[in-house]
Amino acid sequence: MLKGRSLIEPLNLSLEEMDELFSLAEKIEAEPACLQKSCRGKVLATLFFEPSTRTRLSFEAAMLRLGGNCLGFAEPGSSSVSKGESLADTVRTVSCYADIIVMRNPKEGAALLASRYAQAPLINAGDGGHHHPTQTLTDLLTIRRLKGAIGNIKVGFCGDLRFGRTVHSLVGALSRYAGIEMVFISPPELRIPEYLRGMLQKEHIPCEETGSLENVIGSLDVLYMTRVQQERFFNEEDYIRLKDSYILNGNKMELARKDMIVLHPLPRVNEIALEVDDDPRAVYFKQAKYGMYVRMALLASILGVNRAEYC
């Protein structure tokens, strides 16, 4: 269904295509041998110009579990970018060696630019504060698996909503589902960008903004926590002032519904207290595993694997 296509932002996929990916990911979760060796002989290149643990390793684990191989770099200093090579030349070169490319870059729009020069399908693994589509697929699959469906839920986003690319991508994706309500919890300096606020108003999606997590946590079906991202700040003093704005702890969890779930794209710093990890509603490490399943489904789909041959 996605054979040969690049993925730059969540809206590149229709709801039907996402539903097919989720169904395949669930099949893989239920039957680990499904698609095993289906990508034998294929090579994934991971080009990470910015640090990553979960995204890079989950993509590599996904490809290895599909029977393929991986190559790439985890930081730009180990590539010819450090010598001044352009992004266009990098992806042109890597396209000679790989069947599919996953790239993270700190500059907004870098993934779209790279996709225009790559001779292999390219997946955006994060471009600055812009998009992170495979994290969005991970988030949506987690909601679907643990809440039973993606629509008709109230989702709270807490923390850095201004720079958080995972928030931006997920807000855009959720806006296409029926019955969604959103609550944005942040200090004034880290509010959701104006373009997203305008999009939600245009689509008539109920949303509210607040500075108090305690006042709204009891009404949420899903709480999406984010860290205040030091790497996005130009002023160290602003980061220090804002970094502890919201800390989810046991006392706050007592105000939440018994069936609320807590998501976090990770890494966390101190915005979720360790005591919350033992709460069954804290599902962020389970969320990380769903990320591997959905990336397996995505890689197999883009590489044109015939599911019927393996599942």
C-alpha cells in the first residue's frame, strides 16, 4: 500500500493507510514470527544528525527482526557532513547503498528537502520542532491498543508545546478523528504554536488552554507528558526557569481517572516522578515497544513486502 513512498509528516498517510499499518503492527505483536525474514537482502540506512535512543534503535531492531540489515551513523561528526558535505549529497550517496533511509535532522524542513534528492524512500525521524511522524504512529497505536479506539477521547498535552515536534505531529493526526477533545497545559512561553491553534479552530475541534495540570487531569482519557527541551532554547536562563514547570507525581495521579493512560515520547528528565512508573496507568515504556511494532509494519509496507507470503 505504501510501496516506494517517503513519509515526511503524518498527513502523508490517509486514515485508511494508518489503520492498515496499525492492523499489521497488531498482527506482528500477536505473532512475532509474522514477516520474519521478509526483508532479507534489504538495507536500512539510519542518518541521525541529532541524538536518539528509542527512534534509532527501534528502527534498527525493526529492520533486523524483518531479516534485513542496517548501516548509518548516530551523530554527524562521524560522517562527511563534518567536512562540509551538503545534505543533498549525503542522501544521494547513501541512496547508492540502501533500500530505505531514516533521517533525523535538527533543521525544520530538512526531511522534505532530503526526500527530493534521495533515490530511495525516506522516513522522517524528526526535523527540528516540525514533525515526527513515526512517533505519532507509535502514539496512535498505543492509544488504540490501550483505549480500544482512537476517537471519542479527551487528550491532554502537558509541558513544552511550543517546541515539541511529537506534540505538533500528534495534534495534527488526532484532528482527523471523530470526537476528539484537546487540552493544552503549559506556561505562557511554551504554548502551542498559533498555526496549530488556528487549524483546530478551523476544524471546530474542542480545545482549551490552561496553566494548571491539577485542574484538568481528572477529565482526561490520555495525558501526554513532554520534557522541556533544553536543545531548543537559545537562552539558558529561560530553560532553567521553565524546566520544572510541570512534574507528574503520585499526588497528581490520585486526581486522575482510573482508566486514564500516561504517554511520553521519552526521554524524560524529571517531568514524571519515578514513583509514577509503578502505576498501571503509566504506559510510556509499553509505548516504546509499540514503536518497534509499528516501525516494522511501516518498513515492510514501504519496501513492498507481500504480507500474505509471511503471515
